Amino acid sequence: MKPDLGDLNAFLAVAQSRGFREAARSSGSSASALSEAVRRLETRLGVRLLHRTTRSVTPTEAGGRLIERLAPALGEVQAALDVVNDLRDAPTGTLRLNVPVSAARLVLPAILPDFLAAHPGIQLEIIADDSFVDVLASGCDAGIRYDERLEQDMIAVPIGPRIQRFATAAAPSYLARHGRPQHPRDLLGHACLRGRFASGALTSPWEFERAGEIVRVEPQGRVIVQVGAATDLVVDMAAAGAGIVHLFEDWLRPRFDDGTLEPVLKDWWQPFSGPFLYYSGRRLVPPPLRAFIDFVKAQPTASPEDPVASD
């Protein structure tokens, strides 16, 4: 026999208030609803729990014994619910994000320190992965991807810079030896440092755009490295004069600033939309993730959520 929790709460409210009307005022329910709940509980238990007269309501012996055990038990239930409410109002727990290496390097450092300072109860776990795994299947709460890589039936929230560019660069020593390309097709005659995704696909073609003209080039070169894990290697090699690199402008900016790399074909650098934080819209959002979503949306570059797709 499993009496309804609502009926137990109704009985306790009436017993403690010593009347149905008093209990109705304190609980926000109606006296008739409370009376029906107590009657239903008594029927299920097969015993009278309250003596009812026109002047008073008092517990029977059975009702008194039930109150002795029930009041602490329901108090524990409420305490358990308060823990959940605390998680919602002051979220605690672990937030797991699956992100590409570029986002871990270029997007999150400007966001995470302030987020963690605002939410001291949240632990953070970042999995930097360029293989585009299913974030939910991998045990993560959310991921960061660019629009062409977003999974279907997910909710997407802009995060980080809304416009980015791929930059092409080479060391001054390389350009002094081999000349400076004047058009993207000139790259076909240069040593280009290329990347390969974990899936095996090359990062080519390199795409350029100027005045509405788009040019795609299949670069050639003797060096290919895995995207993400070895990206810094091609940057270092380019700075050492080994060839031309094509990468996020923000990734190369420190090299531009210190002069170890020079921009190449800057008028042709193609802009593209920035990344998105994405998560499932088919389940309740865990409190740490909800806190992160709200924090990201409050940033100057954030905008309202955009559903990627729906059934």
C-alpha cells in the first residue's frame, strides 16, 4: 500500500492546524479538497486518523502515532527538495564541455575565469577534441562547434567572437627567399603547411574572398600535421621559415605582433561566423549548464538562442 504523498501532506496540515478551514488557509488548498484527501488516506489505511466534530479536529490514537513518524519524514522530503532548489538557485556540480582545440585556445580563456568566479560551486571539465563526437554520448553536457558542424535537433547559443577570419602568413625569411604571393593561386607554387583532421580529411581547400570573388586553392607541401594537437607545430615551423600557414587570425596574432610572421594575402582573408555553444533541447538542462548558458548569453557578443533544427 502506497498512500499518495499529497494525501499525507494534507493529513499532516489538518492535524497540525486542528481544523480543515485553518489548514486550507495555511496551505492554499480548499477545505473540501483537504477533507477528501484525509478521507482517501483513511480508506487506504483502513483506520480513522482524525476525530471530527463541528468544533474541533483532533488526531485519533492511530493518527497521533502516524504524526509522530510522518512529520520528521516529510521534513526530510522537503529538505531533499530544498537541496534540488539550491542547485537551481546557486548551482553546484560539474559542467563538462566538449570543444575544438581552437575554442579552448581562442574563445574560452576570455569567458571561463569570470564564470568560475561567479559560480564557486561549479567544477569545470573541458575535453578538447576536434573529431566532432556526439557530446551527449561522450558524457558531456554541451559542446562548442561552428554552424556547419552543429548536430541536428540541438539548441545553439552564440559564444565568443561573432566574426572570425582565417589568416595566411609566412616568416619574413621565407618571403625573402621565395617571394610574396599576390593572388591565392600563387600559393600553388609555395610550400604550404597543411593540417589533417582526426577523421583523415585534409583541411584543404584553402578558401579566399575579395570583392565578392571566392577562390579555393588546393595547397601543396611536404608537411601535414593533425589539426588541434599539432597546430602549434605548424605555427612554429612557419615562424622558422619552413612555409606558409593558413589558420585562425587570432591564433596567429601573437606572431604578427612579435614580427616572427607576416600577413600574406590579407585583402583575401575570408570572414566566417563565430562558434556556438550547443546542447540538447530534449531534456531538462542541468543547473551548471543552465548557469553557463545564462552567463554566455549575458556577454556582449551573445544573442538569443537559435534552434538549429527540430522534428
